[in-house]
Amino acid sequence: MTRLVVVQRQRQPSLSPLPSSFSHFNGTRLHAPQLQFRRKVSQPKETLHVAASNAKEISKERSQMSLFSRLKTPVSDHFRHKSDRDCAESSSKTKDFAVPRRNAMVLILSAYIFTGGGFGSAAFAQQSLVGLREYIDTFDGYSFKYPKNWIQVKGAGADIFFRDPYILDENISVEFSSPSSSNYKSIEDLGPPELAGKKVLKQYLTEFMSTRLGVRRESKIVSTSSRVADDGKLYYQIEVNIKSYANNNELAVMPKDRLVRLEWDRRYLSVLGVENNQLYELRLQTPENVFVEEESDLRRVMESFRVNKIAV
């Protein structure tokens, strides 16, 4: 092979080549004794003289050095950096969808209340903070106050019926006697409050009579009282407690197989008043455990009941 050599007069002394750490790459030692590396200090272009074959070797060496420098970084570092980037991106996405602890607790408690899981009294306490709304029936002649968050239920059999949306056993209703079949002059026509209480309890037991086997009811009069409201009229207040028990296996032959369990335990509060020759009754029903905690609020509802003269 013909070797082309470009020879130029050297104007500056050459520097001795530095030993390369890449000369033993792939077991091949690169010999370039003729190569002279010069400083780039105001050299004319004619000062470099290189053989064509040596130029090929230099190009090959540079490509091998470039490849070696790329492979010098361990593969594990490459994947580690990639993993770090993925973790950072995942952390950023997690922060975007993160829910504060306080909000999470509010959501848990809200779900627990709406499913009726034992925080019924807390639900009513929140409603009591909202306040009471007054219901006035000018056509039938009565008025009372009830919690604002309670909802009206139509078709319940009473003239008006409101219910707690969270505690389904807690409700309030108003009933009155027919004007054509009653001629009450005063609430005292029922006798003293104690006698009126017995009549009210008997009426409750009649309404709750059940034909199921193994059902047993226990009832008692908690208190009876009378009061004169700010309208100058006399009202009776009667409180009764009724418990309902039932067998878990009413068809069992052996008594030991018929286990009795408590179905419900409720407090019934009635306010009686007479006006327009009619007997009016406000009924407030609530579970016994709720009444113990919310007694003051429920008594406010009882004391708000009024019977009014119907304008003819």
C-alpha cells in the first residue's frame, strides 16, 4: 500500500505523547510513535504532518475511546437513575391525589353517620346547633317547633309527620280528634294527668299490638305532669317507655332454643291540649339512649306545642 506522507518543516519542538490508559482496549496495543500532539498555540495549518494510515488508526482509536467512555458508566447506575426518576414522578402523582388527614377523618365519620352506625346522637346534636323551625297549621289550629334538618313524610297516617333523616326511629307527629265526634271543653275532661297517662299508654299498646309469635312488650309510665303555657292554656305532658322483645326462633319446640332478644327500647312523649272542641296530641318518639343524651333539646320541642283558635 502506498503511504502518502506530508512533510512540513517543524517550527516548534514537539511534545512527547502521554501514555493513554485506553491503549490496551480489547487486548490490542496501539503503537503510534510517529504521532506528535502539539499545543494549539498560534500554529499554522501546515505544521501538522500525519500519514494516511496513521489517520485511520487515530480515527479508530477515538471511536473505541468514545465507546469505552460510554460503557464506563455501570449499567446498574443507569437503571438506578431511571428508578429514581420513576420514584420522583410517582411521589409527585401521590402528592397530587393526597387527602389531608383531617378531611379523611371527616369523610370516615360522615360515612359512618349516614350508614346509621351508632353515632345517631351525634347527628342530632349537629342538628340542634342548627336550631328549630316552627310549623304552623292555621287551618287545623296548632303549631310546634322541630329540628330544621328533619324531613316531612307524607302518608304516615298523622296530620303532619317529621322524621330524623339519620335516626329513623326518631320522629314527631300531630293528631287530633274529629270535630264532628268530639266535644272537649278542657283538657281536664280527661281527668288528672295520671289518669290521662294510663289512657295514652293503653292507646300506644293497642297501636303496637303484634300478631307475631314470641313477641312481648314491656311498658311503664315514666312521668305525667301539667303546665300552663304562655298562651294561658293548660297542657298535659306524659312520658312512657315501651320495650319490645322477640324470640330469635319462635317456631322452636324446646324453650332453650327460643332465645329472647330486645328489638327496640323507645321513649314516647305526648303533649295534650284542647281547643276548638277537639283534643290535640303532639307525639314525639325517640330511642331511649338518644333521649338520655338529647333530653333538653327534645323538651324544647315538647314545650313549643300550642293549640290555636281556628278563625271561622
